[in-house]
Amino acid sequence: MFFALKGDNFNGNSYAEHAINLGAKFVIIDEAKYYKNSQTILVDNVLKTLQELASVHRTFLNIPIIALTGSNGKTTTKELINFTLSKKYKTTATVGNLNNHIGVPITLLSMDKGTEIGIVEIGANHLKEIAFLCDIAKPDYGYITNFGKAHLEGFGSVEGVIKGKSEMYDYLIKHNKTIFANANDPIQLEKTKNATTFTFGNKNNNPNVSINFIEAQPFVKCTYNNITIESQLIGDYNFSNIAAAIAIANYFKVENNAIKQAIENYIPANNRSQIIQKGSNKVILDAYNANPTSMTAALHNFEKQSGNKIAIIGDMFELGNEAKQEHQHIVDLAQSLHINKLIFIGENFFQTTIESGKSSKYKYFSDFKDAFKSSSIKDSTLLIKGSRGMAMERILDIL
């Protein structure tokens, strides 16, 4: 079935006839002039039809569905959950980060009668979006990774972020479903105190599952049920993502050794916490996206690395009126850390810090191409991080 969706620069209705010619059994359109034959179904709104069909399909699936959202770590956590649960069940999970009003329906419609557990990542950049997507996905279980400074332009404030993300809690509590909660996170505990929960965290917080952090030098190592798990994920900020996957797998009775194997075999991709060797340089590529919370965590983790450390930091988007202040906070933080060289790229950093770039340790560039015109970087450890729109991974082609 071809759904003729519309965007700012395209109209899917105009491809209806072509879709039929290419073998589509049906095409769903919402403009009558593109009606072709009985294979064409005319509706009032194609997007709404896609969403309603997905919701009906989800009801007929009659399987447990786990939904997750959060400011940072959604996709990594979703991949880890999928990796661990697939050791025992046939799972279907969100592909990549197809987690919006189109991606969630597509994810649900990709599940078939062979799917035993569905895993749906839900993203949002404004209030009421998660509530709407939960009504479509009808999750039986939910997990919020964290509440951070992300999409402030749409949510308005950190308080708005917490309210928006908590719409998942509201749905699960209303429908008497189960929430997976990080017992180390006081916000999660407060928001779920009247809910049915399954908790995880260190043993001091009396969780349902005790998972303890050991180190991240550079990879996260932890213990669970007297088993040591050595992941291939860098940064202590990834510990909670790993712990969530372990806890959820434990809840669904995946064997301990299978959990260990799944976590240890997971290798990050798609510019998320990847370690890449480029010549004599070790690159920590964390360039899929960025916001003030994830940037702060990445810089603190980077300070712990050894050798000549160079942080290459790109603009953070969707911060609205907070953009100047948040970029200045990152500059101030980076300058306070033991990092040998800082390179800031993008209009936001350039405008915010134009008066600050007097020391040779700090370099500011408004344009990506200017940053590496005459520089030669060797024998160093690099952190590359910025918002998706910056496409910071392009730096790899220059090194």
C-alpha cells in the first residue's frame, strides 16, 4: 500500500499512478484529481488514515508493546532492549529513529503475527505529542530514559520537557500498565510513585533489579546478578541505557548469560558513541545529535580520556530563546575542563563566543569548512559532537 503523504516540498498524491505502475496493490490519496481506478482509495486525510490503521492493527496484534522516550539515549536504549529481548523472543522494533507521528505508525504496521514483543521508540518536540502517539501505540510497558534540555524551542523549558515526556507515564498509569523506572533518578521515582513499577538501580535504592556501575574507561562495565558485563559503549552516561535493557530483559525472563552476551556484542553505529581509528587519531564520534544535557555528559566523559584531547563541538539546535545562554554554558564548561584544545563550529557558537576566542586553546568558526583549512591533527584523541543538522561526521573525511 502506498500512502500519499505530503510535506513542505512534495505531494505524495502526484506519485499515486506511478506507485500503481510499480506494483502497489492500493494507493491511499486525499486529492480526488489523482484518482486512477479501483486500486485508488480516496480519504479525507492520508496521514490520519495511516495513524488510524496503525492503531487498529496494534489492537489486533494482541502482543506486549514496550514504548520508550526521553531527552537522551532513546535510540541506543531501544537497540539494547531489542538486542537483549531478541535472545528469547521474536521482536520488532523501531528502525533507526522513526519515532514521530509517521514513524510510530510505520513501526506498528511492520509488526506481523510472528512478532512476540514490539518495541516502539517515541520522540517529541512539543507538548501533547507523546500522549497522541501513546494513544496510537497503546503500550503495555513504558520507559523514559531521562529528562534533559532538549527541544526547548518546542517545550519552552526544562519543566515543559518533564511535563511532555511524562505524558507516557500519564497514559500507562491511566490504563493500569507497567512502568520501568530508574531508581537512581529521583524525578522518575517521584513521577511513578502511584504507578505499577519495575525498578532498577544500585542496591542502595532497593530496586527490583540491582545493577551496579564499575567503570567507563572508556567502555562501560557493570555487574548484574554476580555477572560482570563489559560493553562496547563509551561514557558513564551510557550506564543507565545498559541498565534499562538488562532490567527489562530480566523482567521478561531472558537468561543471565544471554543478557550478558547481548550487551557485550552490541556495537554502536550511526554516529552514536562510535570509536573510530583515523590514522594516528582515535575519534569518539558522537555526532548523531546534541543538546545541552548530552553535550555536558559527553564533555565530562571526554575529560577522563588520556592523551592529547581535542574536542570539536558543533551547534545545538532547537533551543529557542535559550540558545545563546546554553551555548555559552557549554563554552564555559569546556574551558573549565582538562581538554587540550577546543574547536567550536557553527553560527550559534560563533555569535555567542566571538569575544572569548583569545586563547590559542580555543578556536571558533562560523563555517564548517574554515575550521580545518590549515590544521593538521595527529596522535590525538578527538571528540566530535553536534546536532544532526551540523553533520559533524563530515570531519572524518578531513582528518
